[in-house]
Amino acid sequence: MNPRILNERIVHRRIQAELDDLKSQAQLRHLELPAGIDLNSNDYLGLASDPRLKRAIVQAVESAPRMASTGSRLLSGHDEAWTALEIDFAKWVGAEAALYFTSGYAANVGLLSAILREEDVVFSDSANHASLIDGLRLAKCRRVVFPHLELNVLEEELQRNASAGGMRVIVVESIFSMDGDRAPLRELMALAERHGAELIVDEAHATGVRGAAGEGCVAEAGLAGRMLATVHTCGKALAAAGAFVCGSEKLRQLLINRARTFIFSTALPPYFAAQIAAGMRLAAEANTERANLREIAAFFRNELTRNGFDIARGDSHIVPVILGDNETSVKIAAHLRTRGFGVRAIRPPTVPAGTARLRLSLTAKLTQPILSDLVAAMIHAREQNSLERSVSAPR
């Protein structure tokens, strides 16, 4: 047989076997257009459909000298629009400097792989985002994964690694993307300072949402400028794309020279800086939206708890409804979609085995009546699933 044909058969069999395995575990995913009332969106302040944002983009496109960046920022892709935006963003969140990356994933991977060495020890929360996990893997540093927000365990690990030859760095999210709970940043900062460690905080789900003007949880806690770095994504509450790594000017210069995801990525076109700038300005002014988001989140969490749903321990606008097994989560999500709610099941490996869930992401455009209807639909879906299980159970 032709070696090429033989190799193609091996590849195709391997791919099909993996797809079959995912399907058997109710883990096979598909791309679908959003439909119904969207409970998956990270558009927390509702800016994605704001006409003011659209006008700012149109004006920027019309005045743009070119429609493409034409290269990385270290080659032909740099523009003063990016420098001005980085200065403004750093001021907004209370940092000395900022550097823009084309995605939050690129920001975390670029940051961690650039600043860490093999002799360093990093203490990473077990619920950290995949981009943080992958950045630490690429850094080849020694990794200590501590149980989610278990600060006593973290302190024990810091003490156990007190004689480490390199840096010691704690890495957390300020609002965790799957559990919706918040890191106790003041306690973490005190712990880091007590043990001579640095702190890195991913503010992806807090930027625009927390703080007096949406600066995030770090600024809200009065800790701006005290972290080794914070990461702020633009594709959520700011209704744009990309992310900023914020810290010292020296850190910015190091990332320009060492962060591979910055060096080897084509820059976004200069006009896109206007979209981020407009999103930042609108988010800073969105006090009414932030207040509404807090109110509906508290209402929704109370209604779910009152009706016996497991929503973990958070208090943010990200509300997990933990259902346990994959099949139940998929069925209940499908039922809710038939009732007009855009809900998707979150399954391993995104979350730990046995904790499949609905991740309900609230935005400021939702209302208490809509959320009351959603709770009623969830109760009905739960009852239907229990009935189906009892009918299909072996006798």
C-alpha cells in the first residue's frame, strides 16, 4: 500500500476515535449561533450594541491612514495610537505602564513565559484559566498548584518553598471565570509580602465591572501599583478584543523584548485602538450599569439558592449552576434553549470531573422578570430530567 494512503488512514482513524470518545462522554462540542436571551455573553455592561461605540469605530475607520497594520509592532505594525492607548489604560487602572496584546490568552502566555525562569516557583490557584496554566507550562518554572482559594494551604506551600533560589510568584484571577467567586486580594497581598513573594492577578472578568470607575478588583481593593502585573482583557465588558498587561515601565520594556506572543504577532490595525479607547471611556462612565449588574446578580443568586440549586460560593455576575454529570448538564441546557434562553453546558476538561454545570453570565441589560422566568424554566427542566431518569432506570 502507498505509504501516504496508509498514513492518511491512521490519521483519520485516530481523529474519528477521539471524536467518538468525546461523544460517548457527552463532551462533543459544536459551533452554534447564539439564540434567545443570551446567558453566555461576556458583554457585561451591554456595550457591544451601544451606538456610541459604533460611531467611534466608524469615525476611526474613516480617518485611518491604512486598514491593516502590515506587520508586528516591532516591524511595520506600530502606531502612536497604540502608545497613547497604553498610556491612558495604565492611568485608568492605576499602573505605571501597560502593553497591549492581541488576546487575553496571548497576554497571559506572553507575560508568564517571558518573566519566569526554571529556578522560579509559582503558586497557582487550581481554578486558574487555561491561558495561565499554559503560560506556566511554557515557562518551565516549578509549579505548585494549591486548592482553589485555600490560603492556609498556600501559606504552607510558601513556607515549604522558602529557600527557593529564584522568584516566588502567586498567580490568581480576581473573579474566577467558572466559579464566579472573587479572590481575597488584600489577604493574598499580605501573604505575598509576608513571605517575600510577588502577585500576578488576571482581571479578565472584573475589568469594567468592579471598582469606582470599572478599574477592576485590584484598584477596588486599594492595591493598584503593588502587583508584579495585572492582566485586563478588552473582549468582555469593554466590547472590543485583546488585553493589556499592566505593571512597571521596566516590565513593559521586558515584554516588548521577550514576550513571544507580542513579538511574533501581527499588530491589529491602528483604527482598532479607537474601539478599545471608546469601550474604556464608556465603561468608566457606566455606573448605572454596574449597579444594575450587582443588583440582578444578588437577586438571581438568591432565587436559585431558594429553589435548591447549587451555585457554589461566589457573589459576582458569573453564576455557576453545578449539576454534576455531563449528560444532565447537556439535557437541561438544551431544554432551556427550547424555552428561549441561550444557555450552554460547561463540561470537563473546562471544569473538574463531576462538576459539569451551566455557567450563567449576567449582563446589565437583563432584568429581574427575565431572570425569574429563567429560574422557573430551570425548575421545570430539572423536574423533566428527574422524570426521564426515573422512567429509564433499570428495574
